Amino acid sequence: MSAKDSILTRVFTQSMLKDLMYEQSSISLLDKIVKRYEISFDGEVKNENVISEIYQYLGNSYRNEYFYKNTLLNKLIISVHRLKTTTALTEVPVAKSKADFIMINGKAVVYEIKTELDTFERLENQLRDYYKAFDHVCVVTSETQAKDLLAKLNDSPTGIYVLTNKNTIKRLKEPVQYMENLEKEQIFKILNKPEYENLIKNAKKELPSVTPVNYYRECKRIACELPLEELYDLFLKELKKRNRIDMIDFSQIPYALRFLVYFSKFQKPQLEILDEYLNKPFKGVR
């Protein structure tokens, strides 16, 4: 990544989105990007147009992790699955790794992203970690890296998806269910307190009556005594409730911002502020 391109890593983050909505420092960031990359407009434009043009520049010249994640959300969930029956998660800690993107519908699938800016150096360890808590794993990469990745993972249960040069998602290899490396303790560690308490109650077990210092350990013991398949099924049911999106009409959200909005947990007032900002004239580039 060149020094010139490093500014693009600051675009399409939660902090930038909130700064823009409340018209703080990120306005100058957009202006700087428009000037640096010579993005031109005919006449007066809205903020939404500027953001969309910067996103299009990313797609043509610098497809970073955000671009991959936003494409996955749009292509696999918003366009294909129903938002009310499908949950997406991001940056979920699993053992010593973090899952880039997880889609939960009838099953859970981890998507590890390897952009054209990445290497496969850490991939083996990352996949090993993901299979400790999930039974379907895929890697998403670019067309230029797909051949090497296919050779690397040809005999593995891991699926392979490609973000094509036309910015569509193409499946090269279907993921195969693989439960042999699932670890009950790693599954339990992903859950927060309300989730693992629900899991125990749904397994028709009693919550432990112990001192607070021993409570987590006893909950883990109860959960880990369940048969693996039962634990995994209850685990997915809890994760699926973690980020349910019911109220947002994503057809009204610019394509470039959907990933940020999906994970923002915005309520109606914030969505209205965002809509108002997007429809204002862009104040930069004079």
C-alpha cells in the first residue's frame, strides 16, 4: 500500500460515518480524497453522490477489506437471503483469530477475507481456529489469487469464493461440513453472559447457584457437558439473535454504506440524521 492510498483505509469506518452525520472532521477527509484522486462531478452534488463515487474508486482501484465485506453483505444477504431470517456477524474472536464475516441462516458459515492486498501467510492458523467453533468455513479472495488458493485448499473442507473483477461473488468450491475439530470450550467462549445463560436454560438445565467468582466456570462446565451436536445447535440459535435487523429498509441506504449501517445498531433518529446528511449538498472542493 502506497502512502497515497493509506488515506483510503480511514474511509468507511463507523467513526467516519458518525463524524459525517454530525458534520465533524470527516468532511475534510472526503474533500481531501476527492482532490487527491481527482474525482470529478458535474455541478453541485449531494453528499451521497460523493460517498458513492469514492466507493466506486475503491472498487476500481483499491478493493480493501471493507469493500469485500460490503459486497458479501449485499450479494449474499441483502440480495439473496431475507434479512429477517439471516444474521451477519463481523470481527468475532475465535481462539487466536477473528472471523471477518459470519453468515447464519440454516447453518453458520465463516468467511475469511484475503484481498489482493493480503497474503496467505496466516491462513492455515486462521482456518484451524475457525474450525474449533464453526463447521463451515470459506475463504474469499480475488481472481488473481484464486488459482493459488485452490491449489492450497483443494483437499480441505474449506470453501472458496472469488470477488470477481466485475465485483460479483463467484463460488469456486463449496464448503463441506467439518465437525471433527470443534471444541466445546471454544464454542462457549464466543457467547456473552445472556447468551450462555439462555443456552443453558434452553438445554433444560439449571443455572448454577454459586458465588459470582465461580459463576462463569460453572456455566461453562454445564454447557460443555452437553452432547456436541446439541451444544452447537443451541450455540447457533443464540448467535443468530445477536444482530437481528428488522426495521431498516436497505433499499433506502446507499449501497456503499450498507455494511456500516447494518452493524451500526442505528435506531430511527440516527437513520433520519443519516438521510438528512446524505441529501445535503457536498461542501467540499471549491
